[in-house]
Amino acid sequence: MDIEFGTDGWRTTVEEFTTPRIHAVGQAVADYLHEVGAGDGEGRPAVAVGYDPREGSRPAAEELCRVLCANGFDAHIPERDTPTPVVAWTVTDRNLAGALQVTASHNPPTYNGIKFIPEDGAPALPVVTDQLAENLREPEPLDESEWGVVEEYDFVEAYLEHALAFVDTDCSGVTVAHDAMHGSGRGVTDDLLERAGADVVRLRDGHDPEFGGTPPEPTGDRLADLERRVRDGDPTLGIANDGDADRIGVVTPERGYVDPNWLFAALYDYVLETEAGDAVRTVSTTFLIDRVAAANGQAVHETPVGFKWVAQAMAVHDAVIGGEESGG
């Protein structure tokens, strides 16, 4: 079956994103979870199935739920399209067996795809996706008496409460412009900022499966309106998210669009004001991170391109921050 797992899951054109292929991925995940022993304990294992705002994403997520349930898993699906980081956090918060996220991230609406997130909440490594590729096949349902159930939840509220408690900051007196780019960050990033005390100016915050006709990628050339608002208006800061809100773009009055390499360095320097620890960066990310680390007696660990490698290295080295040049 013509399905390949790349640096972060399977992505393809909507013409190739067919129901039989979606079913095959769902069956591959179900087989993998059984192989690693998910559900060997008490109770039926559960899997989160999230999705971005693309037109076919919710229907694809529902198809995945059906396959998982027919293989003996409960499926937890959010009430609305949800950021990939929220889905990943939900896996660890609810002790789920894993998650599937239907998204093509920052790619245009003519694409879609599926990400698999294992039980640790980090992106799946090749040892996992290679097994998924070997498992691809038509669904083979269990006896109906063994089927799981689909339950719809609000994924966002618990995540917002966690984030506010984790960061514990006060943004009172700060005005932030948030450009959701019509992606899953709308009603999440902006609400989080508002709950932290910020005044929020919302841009492109409506649900639009076409993303307003432009790929939902928060690069400088696609954030002209956000940059204008910040340079000429009241906002102290501008923040944008990509389609599934696992990337960030930042705009300031002084610099305009901030290169993600500079943003990574600034964030690391800020973290080191209160906490010691190493950083992880991909091979394509600036050596400025190394200079910040060296100035503070810390180390940097380099990985191949792909956030799965960053996440793995962060766990191995107990790093305080990890990132890549794309804004992840």
C-alpha cells in the first residue's frame, strides 16, 4: 500500500488520502499497540484521535475511531479541531495508549495526513513508524462483543489549566496580537494569553478549512498583517501558529518578524536566568544556541532534522529546551 511515514507521520494529497488508506493506518496502529502490550492490564485501553480544521480531517478521525474500536480500544475524540501539542499532552495526562492526529500541519489545504503519538506523548521514532509500515492492512474487526466505544471530550480546557499552572505568569498590561492563520490555535493560544491577563487582538481566528487561501505556515512573508499591527498599533508582541499549532511565529515592534533561530536563542537565554540545563537543536539550527549554552556553562546536543529526534534527545539529556529552525 502506497503509504510512507516521513519526518512526522504520513502526509499526502487529498486525492490520495482515501478511506481505505485511512483504515489501513488505523489498523496498523491498533496492531502495533497490541504488539507492545497496550491493554494487557486492567480495563480497556484508550487512544486519543485528534484532527485539524481541514475539511476532511474530522471525518478521517471518525474513521480511525471506528477501526480502533473494532480492535478493542476506546477512542477519545475532541469536540473540535485541536492543536497537536494538546493532543500529545492529553496522552500523558490521561495515561492513554497513544494518539492519532489527522493533520497536514503547515501544508496547504490540498494535503492531509496522520501523525502517530506513542504513550510518552513524543513524536514516533522510525523504529515505531517502520513497524507501522509493516502492519498496514485492511481492518480485521474483533467480535462485536469486544469492541470499544467512542467518547467525545473537551481536550482544551484541561490543557489550558495545566499550562497556566505550569508557567504561572501574569501578562497584565500587555497587549498581544494573535494570528491563528485559521488553524487549530484559534480559541486556544489566544484564550491562554487572555487568561494569563493579556489583552488579545485576534487575527484570522475564524474556522476556515481553506486557511484563507494560503498555507498556514507562520513565516515572515505570510505574517504581513500581524507585523503591521504590531509595528503601527498597540500590541507589544505578535504571535502566530501554523495549521495544527505546533509551530510558532513571533513579531516584535523593533525587529518585525523574528527569525525562529533568534527566537530559540532568546528563549533559551531567558530560561537560563532561573534554571540550569542543556539545549537540543537540529543540525540545521543556528550555532548561536551553542554560544548561549557556553556562556552559561551548559552543553548543546545536535540531532538530525525532525522534532522526534529533538524530543528523544531532550529526554536522554534532561534538557531544558529543544527546538528547530522551523519554529518548533
